[in-house]
Amino acid sequence: MNRQTFLRAGALAAVTALVVPGPLAHAGPPLIGGAGLRPNAANLAAYVRDTYPGVLSIGGVRQDRLPDHPSGRALDIMVGGNTALGNDILADIKAQAARFGVSYTLWHVPAHYDHVHVTVS
């Protein structure tokens, strides 16, 4: 490989790294607030995006009076009025709680009828 080819390959790799995001880049539902997610939350978001195409969106890092979302430890998995989907997601996450480091979940309690809230360690 000559110097010019080497430099082109390096430039292409650098541009690709800027344009093609890392593990949070999926074709699934949008992830809002993905920057700053803790590893367990990022892994759970990727799993949900890959597994449940009916999810409307996933909310991650945002300002809140409680520390879970601002710290990158919480996800809001938006299902809208699809209670069956929310039930399925909740059951799946509970069954894999150790894998994702789940601390607690909220579903079908006040302010959590349209999304499953998950906080991880």
C-alpha cells in the first residue's frame, strides 16, 4: 500500500466513524436521549429496539427531579395504548433482570400507562 492509499484509507475510516454511530444505531424505534446512557441502559435499549418493532420510541437521558434519567440509568419504553405490548416487554425485562441489571420497573401506575419505565444499575 502506498502512502496516498494509506492516507485515503485512514481518512475514510475517520469519516465512517463520524457518520456511522456506534452500538446505539439501529433501524428500530427512535432512541431519544441516547448519549450518556450507562452500559446496562444502552444494552437494554438496543435489545428492545431489536426485539420489539411495535415500540414507538425509547426515552433515555433527560432532565428530571429524580436522578434516574439524568444519570443515564433509566429508559421510558413508549408503547402508547398497546397494553399487550407493554405487558410483553415488562415480562421479558423482568425475566432478564439480572442480564440488564434492572433495579425497578414501573408500568400501569400513575403517569406510566403509555410507557414501561425501567431503571438499571
